[in-house]
Amino acid sequence: MSDQKSKSVLGKGLSALIPRIPEHNVPSAMPVSRDGVQTSSTLEIEIARISPNPYQPRLDFDQRSLEELKQSIKQNGIIQPITVRRMIGGTFELISGERRVRASQEIGKKTIPAYIITVETDAEMLELGLIENLQRENLNPIEVSLSFKRLIDECSLTQDQVAEKVGKERSTVTNFLRLLKLPEKIRQGVRENKISMGHARALLGVADEKKQLKLFNKIIDDGWSVRKIEDEIKGKESKRTSRSTSSGSSKLRGDASFQQVETRLRHKLGTKVSVRKNSSGGGEIEIEYYNADDLERLIDLLDS
């Protein structure tokens, strides 16, 4: 398979690799080919012959969700086949469907329906595995963030390319990546669904890690909402600005409007923005960016 043909199908989901094959036309084991990638129709393969996906983006498997899936499989069977690639020695490596495999094992099933596709390189395997899981699986925000980062770091994709492949806006990819800047304790809280992504994004508006953790504890212990966190952050910023202006020889006209401008800039640019003024009436605007791709995004926004 040529690199050009390989690139043409990666990122479009496995539906681009697996054509619809009428059962009366194609025998169950007959290989077919599309876009340079060979596939076969659905086959029942032994679960014991399947090894895990080494590029699995899922870090956490919710037991309650797994129990629900087990009950569904008992009643309805496997509706969506898993996807594997053939390895040496008659074994297979999982591309997508680890929850289905786990659930099937736990209820005692010996075989599982699977699409078998040919993936020639580990780089293709990584990209297919990550993108397919991002499109199909219910990953938590940190798992999504780490998957985006791996696509950038290990597959040499830009944020724009990642956004295109997973069908998201560029700003969405950037916002997920920014979650990785949070302290590990807060990231773990997001993974365990103790706080929402909205909470996490609000905490990104606080530069000091100790203050972030203090607010995180307020969310856990006192049930603070996203709005409460945002109001708390704005209130502290307002007090800090007030102290700053009181020491200067000049005062900006309308402190409330000043805070609104800063908030509008943060929402517009999708990142942390700090506006400072000096005693002469001027000041500076500080815009935070995540990496080189994020800087390009901000430049595009400012140019538009």
C-alpha cells in the first residue's frame, strides 16, 4: 500500500476502510480491497487470540457502564463488530472495541464478530486506533486531550489536521489540549467525573496552582458551580485591579467595563488573557498560548 493511498483513508473512521459487502455476493472469508487497504467481511474470531491495542486511548473503564454493556450483549449480541488487524501466528491485534471484548469475556463468550483489516505500519495503527476511539468511544475529557496530544506528537499532525480528522472545530481541540496544563490532582478529578470540563476550563483562568487547587477543593467539598467559580475568579481579579489602580496616578474610566473587555477577549480568543494598565494610562495585554500551533491560531484570529 502506498503512503499516498494510506493517507487518503486515515482519519475518516473505519467506515472508509470497510465497505458494505452484501452477504450473498461475497463469501465470509473472501478479502476485498478499497483505497489500497484490504479488508474481509465480518468473521467470528476467538477472543483468546486477540491482543489489546497498544495505542488504546482509554485509561478508565467505568464498571457500571461495562455492566450495562454486558446485559445488552446478553440480550442482543454484538451489534457493532470490533475491528482488528491480523498478526503473525494466527493472532490478532485490537484496533477498536476493547469494551466489547472485555464485556464479552466477562459473560463467558469465546468468540466475537470482527472486521479484519490490513494496517501496514505502527504509525497507521496509532492514527487509526486513536481516531476511531475518538469517534466511537465515550472517552472522558482527559483521555480525549491525551489522544489529541498523541496525534500531534507521534503522528506529526497539526491542530488543524487533528480537528479535520475527528470532525471538531480547531478551538475545541485547543481547549481540550489546554486541560493538560492543569495540576495532576485536577486532571484526575476530571477523569473520575468529580468535576466537569466546564469547571476545569474555568480553573484554567487562574495562573497560580495553589489557587487552582483551593478552588478545586471548593468544587468537591462545597459543590461550587462553574458560575460560582467564574464569579470568584472575577471578584479576585477585580480586587487586584482596584489595588493596582489605586497606587497609580491615573485611573481607567469604568473598572467594570475594563473587566468586561478582559472577559470578552478570553472568550473571543479561547485562552487566558490578562490586561494590565499602568499609571500613565497605557498598559499591556498578555495572551497565553499552548504551543506553536495555538500561536498560529491566535494570529489567524487577530488577523481576521
